[in-house]
Amino acid sequence: MTGRDRQKRKLISINVSEETGTRKRPVDSAVMVTDHGIEGDVHAGSPIKQVSLLDETEITAMEERSGVDLSPGDFAENLTTQGVDHDGIGLGDKFFIGDEVELEVSQIGKSCHDDCIVKAKTGECIMPQKGLFLRVLSGGSISPGDEIAFAPEEE
């Protein structure tokens, strides 16, 4: 993706839950475990969907369409970001959060639960089209405010 590191990208919220099918709650920091996910999150350990990501622009657009106030974690996303353009991201793309964590896009979108709490509130869920799912290539600690940088494209 040409020029994708020209704008600032950062992590604005880290969200975890102990049960599937619920909104995730924000936490002050987290530990990403290599080839596992976020320590203490119910989705950690999945071979493909270890971590989920959604950009705040998608949440804001949903608020505008639905008239419903939404917060980070309402879509059960682990990472809420600022400045990550989902439309230009493909499978296998790699990026870094902070100084230690490297992630790889392993899936784009997913099926929505029939009992999705956001779909019940707003009439639709954006995770099937806009959710990014990631594998943890290199673990470490992350906190809101950490910068996000895409790995250089391989020639």
C-alpha cells in the first residue's frame, strides 16, 4: 500500500472480555503473547483470529448512520485504532504497535453472531466487512497512545 505511513496512526483503546458474544471492556494496557493473542482475552489462542481490530472512523460512521452512541469495545474488537484505513489493507500485511509488537492480517471480516449486541442496538454490524483479524508475530506490552507503523512492503 503506497504511502500508508504518511499519516499518524495510533492505538486509542485496548479491549478485552472473558466471554464470547459480549462487548469488550477497555483496559489501560495489555500483553500480546506471540502466536496467541492478548493475555486474558477470550479469543486468545485462536489460530487465525487471535486479535481483532477496528478503526474509530468505522465506529463514528456507524454512529452517524444509526443515531446510537457507541464506544471502543462495543463491536467486541480488541484494538480500536485511529488512522488505520481498512480499505487499503490486505491479507498478510504486517504492522507494528509500539516498539515490540508485530502483527499480521490473517482474516478480513467475519460472520456476525445472530445475537450480536451491536446489531441488536443499531440494526447492522460492521465487523463482517470492516473487522480485521490478526496473528501476533512478536509479542510485548501495548498501551493506548502507542504508534502504529506498517512494515515496509516486500519487493
